[in-house]
Amino acid sequence: MLSKKLMKSALIAFSCMMLALPANAYAAGSNANQTISKTAAAKTDSEMSRTARALGGIYNAKTNTITLKSNKKLSKDVKISNNKSLTLNMNGKKITGGSITINNASKAPVIIKGHGKIINCQIFKWGSGKLTLDGDITYKHSSKDILLLREGTTVIRNGNFYCTAKNKDILWSDYLYEYDQTYLYIKGGNFHGDIYLSNCATYIKKGTLDGKIYLYCGGLYIQGGTIQKGIYDTSDDDSSFKIDISGGKILDQIVLHNGNELIMSGGIIQSDQDAVIQSDMPEGDEYSHGDIRIQGGTIISAKENGYGIKAVNTEIELSGGTIKNTTAKGNTAVYSVRYNNNVKDINVKKHDAVSFIGFQSDLNNLYKENYCGENIQYHLDDNGTLTLSGTGDMFTSIDFGSMDHEKLEKKIKNVIIEEGVTAVGGFDFCSHLKSVSLPSSLKTIYHLAFYHCTALESVTMKSGLEKIGSIAFMDDHQLKEINIPDTVTTIGEQAFDSCYKLEKVHLSNNLNELTDFMFHHCYNLKNVEIPDTITEIPYGAFYGCTKLASVKLPANLKKIDATAFISCVNLTEIKIPPTVKEIGRSAFKNCRRLETVNMTSSEDMVIHKSAFKDTPYAKTKDTK
């Protein structure tokens, strides 16, 4: 890996070069003159067919799938630019050389799956859409980085990644973009090589990483998996980041510069060196003091006379967990070490420069497994009912301590949140969870809170709830009814995506907006009444709701965005308010029973040509 100063110089040079380009262009692979327009129109089927042939495959327009039919050696960059869901099926084949640029700027997802190999071929991720890597695929490069992330969301569910090039990485997130625009979810796979993260929010749920993780800025949230060679800080005085560890294993050092934040509420950090190091300030850089908060989990240094935490210019708060062979050592700038009766086991080697504040510990009085918020505990009974009690916000994930997360997730059948709890999350992948009861004190349901709870049948929400995060109930296949109280003003993207059995929905009458893919593929949703606070039906909001027969649109509606009701094949009639000024591309495409559209046309109203494509409706005005 490059030294930090060399890396910083390289990043600044690269930034200047990129900023000199047109706003819609960037260099890709060996061809520095290739450009990609982020606002380019969607590829036609013939264009997708040409893309498929360039990859050695064929394109099926009905299933939006490219299936490889032969091994292919690429000599240049192949671009995949789509405005609808696209699957690339490797089909046991191999792609070598060149590069693949995925530009799903329209937020339409791309999935690469199947069995196969992608060798010495860089993959560029551009655009706000989601890229998912799934299946038994080997990715390998001997001279360049494998995967470069520039925007949007990337989900890695499986795969084997090998980067053998010197000073190159398996994965590189781009320096030029704000990290809240780029998301990475690692939910499986084996990674042989290093990962470099800059301006990227990264969530590690599962998988094995036998290389190092280098951080420049952004957020790293470790909820599971194994990191074998540690986490290392490459930041400077213009950048900072946060590491949040709630699960998983880090089997080497975490090395931070002052000014960056480490929060640990679960998981294990174990090293044959000092386990956590908050280092001196590099020469020439100016930092504020750092912040280390240990709320749970286990830190172990196997080094003789080693330190679990070794820090300078750092505020350290110990409020839970197990720390062995540990000291907080440095000069008088190390201050405010606090711990209380949540701490299970501390062995602190005293040092004259350390100041201990608020020591009131009873080490025999601890139930660490119950700790899931600063003032919140949980109890899991023998019948599978998990009860949360206390006050304040829950952590974004639950720390089950040294117990097996996957086994416990399967034991949880019912969740009861008692009054006093104000934010909840961390129940994703609880595959046996059937019911959730939420209190009136609850204000926020976190992002991914109940994602992929495939057995969840009922959720009780009460007045007082204000926000439901993105993907909060996605893939909850058994959920049949949802009643969203009128206190809710915000619901994130894909909140109820792929709730296949969802039949009834009551939306809050104070909702500020609908969001992209909000009810995508809710096949059994039969009717919906959209409140008058809504002025736009966003992209793909009711995409593929095949049983949707009745929709009441709001009186103040101004726009129906592209693909909003595409493939709602049971919709026979729609009344469009006179306030609507635009109906986007494919908005009602493939609504095969849509015969009646009641609307009042105006000169400034735009109906895109494909808005009612493949419907029996006879258009009453020209499209623009």
C-alpha cells in the first residue's frame, strides 16, 4: 500500500484531473478518452443486445437478462447503461481483459450472478442505482484494482475476490464524491487482498477478508464477518471517519489517527500486538483529540505487556464489554476514562499520566448480553419473545456478546418494544421473527431495521412514530397489512420493497413524500389511497404490483414519474387530477387491462410517448 503522503498527493492530482473534465465524464480503464453521460437516455433493446454480444452473451428483453453463452476476451471498455432492472448471468463462462462500466444512473438495479470468472477485468460502478454481486463468481486482477465505486449502492452477497497486484486493491471507493452518496454492503464472499475506502459508508455483515482495510474518510460499520489483517487509518487533516463495531471479528490491530472515532458495542478485536492504537499526530497535520467509546464486545491483546487500548490525545469512555491486558497510556492529553457497572472485566495497568473519572464499578453485577443501547436492555425468553425496555435510542444493531448471532436470530419469534424506547433497529435477517409490537414513544425505525425478516407477519405501529428508514421492511415476504400512523412524515426508499404478500396499506395523511421503489414488487397489494400531501409519484413506486386494481391519486399531484405503475396488470381505470403536468416514461407501461384514463389535458402537460405503452387505453392527446 502507498504511504499516506504519496496517497494524498496522488488523490489530489487525480481530483484535479477529474475536475478538469466535463461534469458528465471520467476516465475508464486504459482508454482515457472514453466518457459516460450520467444523464444519457436509456439503452434500447438493440443497444442492450449489442452490449450482450460484446460480453459474449444474448439479451432477453422480457426478463431483462444478459446470459453469457461463451467465454469472452475484452479489448476495451464495455458499458452497461440501463433504466430498468438488469441481470447479468455468468452462466459458467469467463470474461477476461478490458473493463466493464456500469452506469445505472436511473437508479435501476443491476445484478451480476451465476457461476463464472471475471479475470483481469476492472468493474467501474457509476450512477445512483444499485449493483449486486451474487453467485459463485471469481474476480481476479494481477495488475489493477478490481472494483471501483463512484456512486450509488453496491451489495456484495457472494464471490471470491483476488487482487495480486502490488499497491492495488480489491475494492476502491472514489475520492471525489461525498460518502453519503456511496454505500457498500458486504454480506458475504471471500476477499484476498486489501480494500481502500474513501467517502463511502460501508457495512460489513458477513464474509472473510484476509487483507487489510484502509480508511481515508467516511463510515465503516462492522456487524459481522471476519477481518484478518486489521484496519488502518490513511486520513489527513482534511478528512475524518467513524468506525462502528457491533459484531464480527477483527483479528489484527485497529490503528487510528487522532481526530477519528471508534465506537464498539459488540464483536471481538484480537491481536498479537497492541489491539487498538490511537496514534500520535503525523508531522505536518493538525488534529483534534479523538474519541474511543467501548460499550460492549471484547478487546484482547496477546502481546506480552501489550495494551488493549493505547492512545494519545484521546477521550476514552468505557461503559461495557470485556477488556484484557489493557491500558490507556500516554501523556496528560489522555483524559476522561470513564466506566461503570456495565463493564464485565477490566485489567488496567496504572500509569501516572492517566486520569480516572467516575470509578464506581461492581464487576459481579453485569448482564452484558442484555445491553443494546445506552439505557436499553433486552431479554430473550425461552419462547422466543425478545423484549426491549429502557429509555432512549437503541443501537443500530444488537450485541449478543460471545453468543452465536445466527443461531440467536433464528430463535427470535416475537419482538416487544416497551414504552420509553425512541429508536429501533438491528433485527435484519431474523428469519423466524413473526410479530413486532412498537410503542407510542418510538420516533424512528432505522434503515434496514427489519430487512429480510422473511417470516414477519404483523407489525403494530402507534401514533408518535415519525420516520421509517430506507429498506426497513424490504423482503418481509409474509407481511400482509401495514397501518402507518398519521404522525409519520418520512419513509425511506424501498421501505416495503418485495413484501410479496402485502395486501393492505394505510398511508399517513401527513406524509411528506413517497420514495423510489417504495412498494416495488408488492404483488398482492390490491388498492391504495395516496394522501393529498403527496405531489409526486416517484420512480418505480408501485412497479410490478400485479394485483393492484384501485388507486386514488392525491388532489394536488403534479407528476407521475417514470415506471411508477409499470406492469400493474390488474389496473383497469385511473383518474388523474388536473394538477398533473407530467407523466413519465413507462409510467403505466404493460398495464394490460388499463382501458379508462380520466384526465384533463392542458397545453403544458407532458405525457411521454411510452407512458401508456402496451395498454388498451386509446390516448386522448399527443405525447411530447
